[in-house]
Amino acid sequence: MNTFLVKELLRTLVTQWRLLVGGIGAILFDALVVSLFVVVRIASGEWGENRLIVLFDPGVSSEQIRQIYRQVREWEAISEVFYIPKDDPRSIQDGVEPGRAPAGYLRVTVRRDLSEAEAVLRDLPGVASVQSYQKGALRALLASEAYARALATGLQIGSVLAAGLVLVIVVRLLAATWRGELEILYLSGLPPRTIRWAFFSIAVLLSLSAGVTALFVSIFLRGASSVQYWVPELLQPGGLGYAGLWSVGMALCIGVGAGLVGAWTIRIRF
């Protein structure tokens, strides 16, 4: 019965133009909120802080770099190391110009004590420099003052609450449209819990749709020129996966919260 109710509620959501506009608006608004949350999260969080780029002197050959690669990957403090050869597309993601790595370079992920690992890597033969991942202007802005961090946190919390409220409104509008049917379902003996669960499912489905939309927004943003300056972390390896995980996770949390509030405030007994 619950699956049937969900299908019927979705059909009503699509066929009633007022509900359709509200549903699409909720998805777009929530997708914007989730995208904003993810961007601020990436810029203000510690993602990518444990990754280093190891550049070598011009005279070092690719074979010598491979030997160092085999040595470094055995270190206990290193969780992951990649040898990036010349003209590899990943060098664009890492922000390494081809002229600075004629024979390639190493991308290293450190388990712990980044400064110690950085010092040891600098002492390796042929190493010209060890640099951390490129950090954007938004991260520098958020890390500059305590009030900036507080403002970012407040913005995230406020936007998430607003996104949940929009979903609750859509659920309530859908319930108002179904007022007569809800009375019949209740009088026919269908438990209120089952009815509420159907509305809860609708809220979660709408929110997950917003999460998927936010993921596509993240993919689109990767091609925007301003991202290179403000949030280059999104372009770096794993950045899109990190953003996608947060997009779906935040959308699910918003949908569950809004679904619980919206479904349990619906008046079923008449």
C-alpha cells in the first residue's frame, strides 16, 4: 500500500501545476543550498591538507623519479603516492605547469605529521621543491578572521534550515490537495503511520533529486574560470568525488529532517 501511495502522490505532484512548480522550485532551491554548503565546506575544511606535490630538478630523469617513487611508497607515514609523467592530464588538476616537471613529479598523500614528511621529502636526492595543494581565495578568506568562519557556519546552518522549510511547505501543500483522500484512507482503516510514511518518502525523493542536481552543478562549476581562483580544490584529484559525497549526504539529511517534520504535522484524523 505504501508504494502505491507514493506513486499516487508523485502523480499528483506532477499533474497539479501548483504542486509541480513548488516541487521543481524546492529541488532547485535545495540544490543551490547544497551546492553552497559543499563549496563552503571544501573551502573551510581540511580536505586536501595532507597531500603534497614533489617537484624535481630539471636534470632528474623519469627513471630516477620512479626509483624514488618505489622508495617513498614503502614509507609507513605515506598512505598513497602517484608518479605523474610528463603531459599527463592530472598535472592540470594539480596546478603543475609542464615546464616545472619535464620528467614528471610525485603526488603524495600523508597519513600523519605532514611537516615531518615534507621535510624528509625535501631531503631526497634531486628534489627541487615540495608544495602543498593549491588553496583558493575563498579558503584564505574564511580562514582569515574568526567572524568569517562564524559567518560561513551561520550561512550553512541558515540555508539548510531554509531548504528543509521549503520541503515541508511542499509536503503540506501536497497533503492539503489530498485532504479528501486522506479522510477516506483513514476511515477505511489505513494506519496514519503508513500515510505519513508515504509523505516522508516524497520529501526524501525530492531532496535526493536536489542532491543529484547539486552534483551536476559541481560538474558544471569545474569548467568555470572563476573556480580556478576561488575554489581550485574542486579541480584537484578527488575533489568532485568529495563534493558529490557531501551533496548526496546533505540532501539526504535535509530530506529526512523535512520529511519527519512535514509528515508528522499532517492532520490525518478528521
